[in-house]
Amino acid sequence: MVLLILIWAVGGCDRGGNFLEPVRELCRARCGCSGDADPTATARFEQYLGANAATYERAVAAATAWFDQTKVDPAELRSKGIKGKKKLAELLNSYVSLSRRADSPQEKAHMQRRMADVVAVTRTAAYHDMGGIPDLQFKQDATSYLRVAYLMDTVGLDTTLYRREIAKVKARLDGHMGIRGANQQMAFHNYYTHFGLKEPFPLASGFDRSEIAARTDPYKLDSNGVYRFTHEVFVPYDFGLRPDADFFSDDDLVYIRRALDILLPAYVYKGDPDLVAELVSCAWYVGYVETPRLQEALEYLLGSQNADGSWGRYKSMEKRYGAYVRQGWYLHTTMVVVEALMTVFEKAPERPASAAVIEFAGLGHSFNDKGR
């Protein structure tokens, strides 16, 4: 009966609502969210990865085929009420991730072709419309606009024109920084640093207003709050591009791990592959592999892939968006699931200590310095 009540309480809430608070005690009773580590869990987890390596390979191959059939035209998507530049960033991000695991000349060439195809639109004048679009659209597109250029740089694609266009809207970007959320300001700090832009104020100070810094009770986080939490973890690790980041204090890590112990099983039971995947990546970034929650989450992700290679269940959105639900919803979920699976199964080696460090201007520490 407890399990039935839990499933009803978790599954009966729409995305964006807070389903955790009403079932706090039930989640503790059913999921065992005590935070106690199992000393044998790490060894069992390694065995699990080995036993499921072939399943993982098939899942990524199917997802790659799905990405190959996905087209993103930012202007077309915007005309349908979908954030086109955000979707361009998501598709490019997917191929940047996949290119890191490509080991044959054929795979590498394929990834290069696909990335070049995806960003071809950035060479058109229409794409660089940031100076003339309405303020709300500018706010919606700005992060993704910079991220696309940043990702292009990471794989050696030419951003000469793109950088000139970014410089043209720098003043408008500055004007929006004060209304950005904590994780967004942290992300913009990365981009401003990368592109050599002067910050209007220390953007990294956004962390002081984060869910992590506030030690928000994980049971009180709704889906949007969990999204903020995951991105507060993602940014110091540069979404997996900087796995050796050492930004969080010991107290931060205690809080993050407790939150993961609560949120991972809860969102598995809710059946939300999008947030489960983001939480899996967070767990790996902070080195929390001894928790059995991580294996349970991976089992859920590997077992919930759609027949076409994507992840997610968005049938209800098809009534409004038709075929564009592919880009509008399935793309993000498939991107974060593939990223999570690759993060864990590929176990990317740590970067050397000489790797580039992004300084937290005005705060006296960097993403590689523990403590604040």
C-alpha cells in the first residue's frame, strides 16, 4: 500500500510541480534515502558497468541515428513557439559529446560533417538577429547564442564572424545580467571569460544565491528547483568538459550528495528521464559513485529508451506542436540522457593540472579552488 501511494503521489503530478514534500516520509521509507554509504557499492557498480557495456553501446548507437535524423532550423522553430537557438545548442552539444567517444576515422569524419552541417546556419545574417529581437526573446536566446559559439570553439570550428556579432550585442547582454538566475550568471561568467568580454559585475557571485549555497531542503525543490540545482553543479564542471574542477567546499559536497540521495530515486519513480539524467551526471561529477541510487538510475535510463532511439514521453505535446515536438522536447531529453550515460560508461580521464582555469573574478577563487 505504501508503494502504491508513493507511485500515485509521484506519478500524478505534472512536471514543474513539487511532488516531494507530500511524500517525504514515504520516500524515506520506500527508497531508504538515509545517505548511508554501502562500502561494497563501488565494486558492485564497477561490475554493473562491465555487465551492461554492450547495452550502453547499443543505446548510444540508436541515439546517434536519431540525432542524425534531427534537423534544427532556429528561425523555423521560433515561428512555432520553440526556442530555436536553444535547440541548435542542444543538437550541437550532442555531437560534441559523441565526437569525444569516436575512435574510428569513419566515426570522427561523420561527427565533423554533422557538426559542420548543424552550425552552417550561423554563417547567415538572419541567425545573428540578437540586436533587433524583442527583449523577452533576447533573454530566452542569449545563453544559447553564446553557448553555440563556445561549443564551436571547443571542436575547432571557425567563429571569426560569430565573435564579431557577439561583440555587437555585448551592451545588451550586460543589461540583462542583473535579472539572470544564479546558475545563468555563473554560465555567463564562463562565456564572458572565454570570449574576452568585460563583466558588468562579478557574474560568478551568482553562486551565493544558488540553491546549493542556500542549502535548500531537497524535499522542497520542485522540478524547476531541481533543474537549477543540477545546473549549479554543471557549470563549475563546464557540463563535463572540465572533469577535474574542484570548486565546491566539503560542506557543499555533503549537501549535494544528500540531495542526490533524495532526488535520484524520487525522479526515477516519477519516470522523468530528463531530470534523472541530469542528476546522474551531477553524481558522477562530484564523485558520488558509491551510492546504489546511481546504478538504479542508470538501469532506469537504459530501460526507458524509445524504439526510435530517443528518450522521453511527450505525446500530449504533439497536439500543439505536431512533428516539432521532436526538437522541442525529445531533443533535450535525449541529449542529457546520452551525456549522462557517456559520462559514466566512458569514464573520461581527468584533465591534467595545467588545464585552463576559469577565474572567479572578484571572489578570489576559481573553479579549481575548493572552498570560498
